[in-house]
Amino acid sequence: MEMIKNFEWPDDYGNPEWFMEDRFGLFIHFGLFSAAARHEWVMTLEQIGKDGYQKYFDNFNPDLLDARKWAKKAKAAGFKYAVLTAKHHEGFALWDTALSDYKISNTAYGRDLVKEYVEAFRAEGLQVGLYFSLIDWNHPDFLVDGYHPERNNKEYIENHPGDMESYTKFMHGQVRELLTNYGKIDYLWFDFSYANRDWGDSVGKGREDWKSEELEKMILSLQPDIILNDRLDLGRGVGTPEQYQRNAKMENGKKQLVWEACQTLNGSWGYDRDNLDWKTPEMVTKLLIDTVSKGGNMLLNIGPNARGEWDAKTEEILGRVGEWMRLHGRAIYGCGASEFDAPADARFTQNGNRLYLHLFSWPYRTLLIEKLGGKVAYAQLVNDNSEIKYIQDEGLSGKRKSHKDLNAEVTEIHIKDKFEDNSLLVTLPVQRPDVLVPVIEFILKD
Ligand code: H79
């Protein structure tokens, strides 16, 4: 992993090298919102409030949920780690917390899902992460703000003036449970701080409200190897751009940052029955490639339905992406940004002397790549390991030394002006390989 030795990361956090190797994680949003089935923010989008929301708790029964099936499918789709919403903003705990009755073990499910999840994903060899919402709309002491479902309910606000000291104590206690009772947790994903929000009659919350430094200290004392994301408002941890792609590598000076794009399949995180805004398998694959080409991970979300199953569309997309990953995993795992610039409509990922060119559109027969001339020892398509021919300029007083390919030589005569020093001219088959995104592997000279 040559490219990532030089990364920016807090000294007292766990070593993120496994994380940067793995590159592809599965986000799982599951909770009472899965039953409402119209966005995980439904409680506040529709200003439902605690009493109105109770029906989702009373009727919650994910009778087909089998964490081992989730884990097997995650593994088959190529994911290397997962992050489950132990608790989302609605406040419903997916584990048997001793600090509240608002938990999955008190529903028809009757068991501790976090425990089952950790064991099942661990058994499949995946790294295990938990998502934890700093926000809790169910807790009576949580100070009402502009995101809260009761923000327009004067009576509720009068009766619940907010006691963030008490709330924070509860919240820290829940985090302590998660990091004490389930063995090793590899990754803790907090959501989220919004200290700079101002609604006029209320403001957002950040590190002071969460007592983030204290919380961080406790976490590291319980799980010294854990990876944390950057949403505690402390300015450190894994960078987490949400539902957008960066347009450049994420770097701070020369040091790489540790970052992870989180993306949905259809714009919602929780199961959203009537939402048809699905990305195609090709789009998802390109998002993953684009992210790795910029030195990041992709955490791809699914929202299981209220019976605990993955819907058909999710299965279909992950099946196709998983098939691409089965063939092209070596162009993703252990790879990062490349020192070379990719030609138009393409991305480079790189792992040491293996350089991968992901072709987002399939050019006609020839492809000119600058600055790679003289550096390539062999080239092949990744999907079938079939040789790809090329010529390259060795940069020795303008002489083209390694003329290996008649087609390319003929082409070269015609595009002489463009075949400048240190260029590589690749000859592609006319037929595009039948995979979501074709990838050429260049094995670089030592
Ligand atoms: O858990 C997922 C989201 O629910 C959560 N983070 C991911 C991982 C998230 N919390 N806040 N935000 C995302 C940003 C807030 C976006 C908002 Fe909206 C825009 C809040 C109201 C308008 C998104 C769209 C939520 C409701 C409508």
C-alpha cells in the first residue's frame, strides 16, 4: 500500500490502514422508520412526535430478519466492512440497552439485533461498524431545535425545556454499552453535528452539547483500535461527504486524508417503498471507482424493509455490482489515487506497480495516455486477463523503442503530432467487454 503511508490521522486513533485497504463498505439503515417506509426522517419531516410514532414501535415485527443472511449477501456483493444504524435520530435502539425501554428487544422481534449483526458479519470475515445518532428525538431531555419533530408544538416545548447535561449522560452511557458488550467494534460512525445552524428561535448542536472530547476519550479507553468518523465536531476522524462526489482528491498539502463517501441507492437511507429514484448498477460502480480514484472509500447504503429483508431492486443492483467486484476486486481493494492523470472519460486507481484504467466510455480502438510512455511492462483487460497491445515512447532521444503492436504503429503514423514524448498508445478491441465498466491493468516496470 505504497500510496497511503503518508496520510493525515490523529495519533491516538486506531490505525486506519485496514479501512483504506477495504475501500468498499455496506451501510445498513434499519429502524422503526423502515415500517413507515417513507424516509428515515419521516418523524420530523411530518412532525409526527413521540405519541404519533408509537404505532411503529407497537407493530414492529421484522419476522424474516436473519443477520447471517445479511452477512452472506454483503460478503457476496464484495463488501469488506459494514456499518449498522444501532440508533438513528428517532431514538429507537437496535440493541438491548439497559438505559431505555425504547429498544428492539421490547418489540415482537424480542432479540438483540446489534449482537446478532456483530456475530454474523464477524463470522463472514467482515469488519464491523456501528452508526450512532447523536440526535435523539425520543429522549425527553433532548433540547428541541429546528430539526425536532415537536419544533412547532408549544405545549411539548413548555413541558420539555431540555436538559442536555442529562441527555448527554444517557447518550454517553449508550455508547459505552455498545463498546463494552459486543466485543471488538472496528468503526464507530457518529451522526451528526450542526453547531452553525440557526433557526432564530433555536440553534444547532455541536461538540459542547455532546461533550465530544469527553466522549472521544471514553471511546478510545474502551476500544483503543477503533476508527471514528468526523461528525463529533472535533475536526478529526474519517471525512464523510454525504450523497455527493468530490471533484478532486482529498488532500491536505501532501498528506492524504482518510475519507469515505456515503451514497444511497435511491436518495433515501431508510426503506422507502414508493421511491423510484434508483441508481443503475453502472452508476453505483462508477461512484465506487470515482471515489477510490480520489483516494476514498465508498460506504454504500441499503434500507432493509420492515420484515428485515432486502427488496428486489436492492438485490438486483448489489448482485450486478457484486459480479463486477468479483472480477475487478483487484482494481479496488488496496488501491488508491494514482500519481498519473487519467484520459477523458476514465479513472485511474493504483496499487503499487499495478495501475488500473477504468473506462467509463469505450473509445474506438485507440487510446492515448500521456506520461505513461516507457513505464509499462505489460497490459491486460482485468475481466479476462487478455493481453492488450500498445506502443510507448521510451523517451530516449525521441526514439520509439517498444513497438509491439502493428495496429498501434499504423495509428501512430497518422497521429504522429500527438504521440509526443512519454506517451503510451493503447490498442483496444472494437468489441467492448460485457462488464459494467471495463478495466485495463498496466503492470508498471520496477
Ligand atoms: O443517516 C443518514 C441521514 O438520515 C443522515 N445521515 C445519513 C448517513 C442525515 N442527517 N442529516 N442529514 C443527513 C443532513 C440533513 C439533511 C436535511 Fe433533510 C435536508 C434535513 C432536512 C432537509 C434529508 C432531506 C433529510 C430530510 C430531508
